[in-house]
Amino acid sequence: MRVSIPSPLRSYTGARRAVEAHGTTLGEVFADLDRHYPGIRFRMVDEQDAIRPHIRVWINQAPERSLSRCLAEGDEVVIFQALSGG
């Protein structure tokens, strides 16, 4: 499935805006991304296996926070990373 990568994480994907990943759950898709782009999962998922607070994930234009969310091959995953500062 197609996964859109936010600008701050594109250093892991060789500057690609979108990549392909496989899995039947969001967690499996993130694990597949990490196999191809080592280190990217840690930037999105914390040590308690939860999506980090500054990461937002949308699946088929609907927000999602659960790594156990089931996915189908044609789904589109969009990852956003919040910016902060002042």
C-alpha cells in the first residue's frame, strides 16, 4: 500500500514523499517500513508500542491512533508530523 511520508522523516526514505509498504495492520506496515528504512519506526512509535504524540496517521482520510488497525492492500496511509516551537 502507499504510505505518504512527512518531510521530517524523508531522510530515512531517500527523500521519497511516498513509499510502498505491506502488512495487515498499521503496526505491521510500520514494521515493514522499518525493514526497508531502518530507524523510521522509532521516530513514529514509542517504547510502549504506541504512536508518538506528535505523529498523526490518517488511513483513507480518517484519523487513526491504533497500531492494531486492520488494513487492506488498497488503503492509503498518510503520516503527519506536528511541528512545535515558538
